[in-house]
Amino acid sequence: MKYRPEIDGLRTIAVMPVLFFHAGVTGFSGGFVGVDIFFVISGFLITRILDEDLKNRRFSILTFYERRFRRIIPALVFYILLTAIAAYMLFLPPFFEDFARSLVAVGTFTSNIYFWKFSGYFENSALLRPLLHTWSLAVEEQFYIFMPIAMWLLYKVNFRVRLAAFALALTLSLALSIYAIDVAPTANFFLLPTRSWELLIGSLLALWGGQSTLSYRSNSAVAIGAAILILYSVFAYTDATPFPGLAAVLPCAGAALIIYTGGPTRSVVGKILASAPFVFIGKISYSLYLAHWPITVFVRYVTLEEPNGLHAMGIVAASLLLAIFSWRFVETPFRLQTVSWTRRALIGSALASMTIVSLFGYAGVAAHGFPQRFPGYATNVEARMLDVSAVVASADTTVQAGQTWRNGTCFFEDDDGFKKWLPENCALTTSTGDVALLWGDSYAAHYAPGIVANAASIPGRVYEYTFAGCPPVLAYYSYARPNCQAFNQKALDIIRSLDVKTVVLSGRWVDLQRRGLEMLEDTVRQLQAEGVRVIVIGQSPMFVTNVDVIAFKKAASGQKAASWSTVIDHDFNERLRIAAGGADFVDPIAMDCTAGECPYIDDGRMLYFDSGHLSNFGSARVVERYFPLVSRVN
């Protein structure tokens, strides 16, 4: 296939926004769309290769996979090795165990499925997962399973039927992606069925012909418009943009149009993209993509902060240098076949390498993250667990730690047990008077121990009704939590049957960002229509990682800090206050934190037991301080 330098230049447009976005460079809030541009390029090139092989009667599944293995596996194994070494040296046991699980997924080409099940792309937990970026490789690898077979089968029919078949597949995939924006946002982001349309855009372009026959001026006008689509996506999108769905059409269409308008003799954009700097970065783009995210993760892990300007420059420079090295000494020898292994040796070595990766991952999981690497950590964990398992005492009740959220009775986890919710089992206080309902997800449940501990200061009776991963929003639907909507609807029945006078809504509100905070306003209005007082407790502090890790790392470096920066945007709760409409609003961050620094230790005890959920001790403290139903004497 004739070399087109502007496609390498387009790879630069794909990889640099991703690099800048992850490194924390200001302005590149939508840099993640670079992956979508990569998908279009991959679909185009793979389909062109397959089409030419079929036309020239040299199509071979083994030859196809040999080329893919030469292109993908050597650099991937190189970076996995480097990442594993760094993780072994730096990561505390729970993080290394999580890393080991992702190794198993990478070794079996299913990392996109793993991260769909156990992490969202924009969630805090994802920020310390150095193999998260391999999800896009897994999507492409899964596409490579089906595409050669589909091309071979459809080559037996006429050209129009072939185009129609791929166009239908593209349309169905895009429709599914648009539908999944609300009902399954995480699956929508990570999985092939909702991503394949992006690769198929490139495939259709390759089958149709690949290059425009318009004049230079017309081509340039189209290409400039395409570049604007990409740049708009890069600079205007944020992690709150519903994605992929319709929003992904802009960068994908922009990439396809730039490929369509052709090379340096066909458009001004093609001329720029075919220039030496763009082509060079495009050539190292695969290694650069593999290098940048682990470096970013380890910088964040060591500093326990979001990358600042100095960090960003270091991440970009280190990523470029490492990418140049691996492109020159790892990628190129295999891709250009200067490493003259036979096909059997190459494919066998590739499969063996990925098997070893998976086995090492299994070993890390079985060994629980090799805790012997950090002897002092076990003592730290034991101290933390003593705090979490402490009894919570009040004037008239003592509740053991395992029951403080009343799992399976008042707090539910992805089942329909909520249908058997009984008020007599979920009363957190026993005073007579008006009835209040604590309704929400685990970020509501973590107030339950504190309500019990401060029951003497809370007039009336408070009931708990909570469900993991299910914020108290009536319109909220989650594919991962299919019972969430029914759970929330039942809250209205509870409010009516118990004659609830006050409803306290609390949740992990950051989960609403990508769907729209206005969903909360509709729920508040419906509750007020029922004649109840509505109180919304805003987003409580969340940290970049578990607070025991922060405390351990700070102690190891000789620091005695008892507070750390929250990852919640400084204006988030204000936006949530506006979305809450006429409800009363409590801002935990404003109450507890100073200039974004939030305490995680008080009187030598942990206020949280992970990166955001209150411990029993912490719950008692914050309920006393700012829970809205507590009577306080000035």
C-alpha cells in the first residue's frame, strides 16, 4: 500500500492531545478524543490492507496476524515489563494486587472488559491504574478477530452489498452507543459493540476509495473544516461530556475527512501533517501512547497530587524520550523484519509472552500484592482496620461495625433485597417526633454510624434507605445497577407510608456530571410536591487514593500531615447547590476543608476507611459537625 505521510501526521494529532490531557496540560480537557482518531485510522489502514490482499489473491489469516503481532506485541511487552518493575518497586500491596489483576486482563486481550467491570475511565480509582490505557488496544485486538473474517466472507458478494453490510454494522453500533450514554455509560466507553462504529468509519472510507478527487482549494476547505471539528472536540469537551455517542462523531468525522482529502499535494492540512515534525511524532505515536500513561500514574502515585505544570513538562519529556528509544530499538526491528524470526517463532513467542504476563498477574493476585515488600504497611493496615471495626456507641444503642451500614437490611448491593425493606429494622434513632429518611447510595450510608452515635442530639426518628452505586435521583438508570431505578421509586412509597416530613439526600454526586446535574432538580421538585422538606448533602471530600496509603507514604517521608487535597473540583458543590433548586443544602467540603485541603486524621484516628467513605469514627465526627438534623447548642 502506498505510504501516505499525512496519516502519520494525523497520528500526531491523535496522540498529543491524549498525552497533554493525561499529563494535566491546561486547556486539553477533551484530549481523550485522540483515541477515537486512532480508531478511525486503524479501521482505514487495516481494511485497506485486507482489501488489497483479497484483490491480489494473497489473503492469509496467519499473515495478517503475523503483521499485527509484529506491530503490537514487542512494544507492548516492553512497556508491560517496565511498568511491572516500577509497580513492584513503588506500589503498596493493595495497589500491586489490583495492578496484577489488570496484567491478567492485558495478557488475555480483555483489559477493556476488566476496566469496564472494575473502573470507569474518569473515576478517581482509574488514576492509579498504570495499564488503564490498554483498553483501547484490547478494543482494536478484538476488532482484528472479526474484521478479517468479515472481509473474506463479504468479498464473495458484490461491492454494493459489501458497503451496505458495513454501513449497517456502523449504524447499529452508533445507535447502540447513543442509547448506552444514559443506561450503560461505562460499558459504552470501553466495549467493542459501542466502539466498532468508529473503526468502521475508517473501513468504509477504505472500501469506498480513500481519497477525494476535488480540487486543491476545495480539498483544503474540507480539510480545514475537519481540523476544526477535531480541535473543537479537544478543547471544548470535558470529562463531563456524554461520551462516546453523538459527541464522538465530531472527532471521528474530522479524522475521516482529513484522510479523505488526501496528502500534501491535495490540501493545506495534508501539507502540514506531512511535514517532518508531524510525521516523526506520528511514527513514534504507538510507543508514545504506551509510555505516557504509566509515567503519569507513577508521578501521581509518588506525589499523591494531580500533575502540576512542572510535573506535566516532566511527563511529556520523559514520555517522548522513552517513546523514541522503544520505537528505534523495539518497534522498528520487528516491524521492518530485521528481527528475522519465522512466522511460527514470532506468533509462538508473542502468545508465550502474553501468557507469561497473565501468569505473573495471577501470582501477584495469589500473593496479595507481595506485602513482604513493605513490612511496615501491615501494621498500618491493622491499625486502620481496628478503627473501622470499632463499636459505635450512643446513649441507647451499640452497633457492631459490620452492621453499621446494616448491609442487606438497610443498605443494598445490586440485588432486589430492598423490596423487603422494613422500617422497624432501619430506624437509626428511636426518638418520637417527625420522621426523616436518609436516602442515597454508599455516600449516604456512611452517615448512618454517625447518626446512631449522635442519636441523642437528633429529634424525631431517622430511617436509612441506601443502595450501593445508586444516587437518589428518580430518573437515574445504570446498566451496572439494573435495580437502581426501582429502588429509587420505592423511596416515594416509603415517604408516603411513613408520613416522612424531611428527606435527606446524599450520594456520590460526581457520578451525575456526565449525565447532567439537573437530574437532581427534577427529583427535588417531585419530593417537594409530596409536601416534604428536602435537604441535599453535597459531595463529601474524596482523595486521590485511600487515606491509609496517604498516611503511610507521608509517614515514610517524615511528614505528619493530617490533611490532604481533595480531588473534587472547588466549584462542584456550588454547581450542585444550584442544581438542587429549592432544597436546603449542606456543603461538607466547605464545612470540613480549607483551601481544598481536607483532614483525614483526627485525634490520631482515620476519618475515612478508603478514598472517600467515612469510617465509623469519622462518621460520628462529621454528623456532630454538619449533619442537618442534629440539634446543636451554641
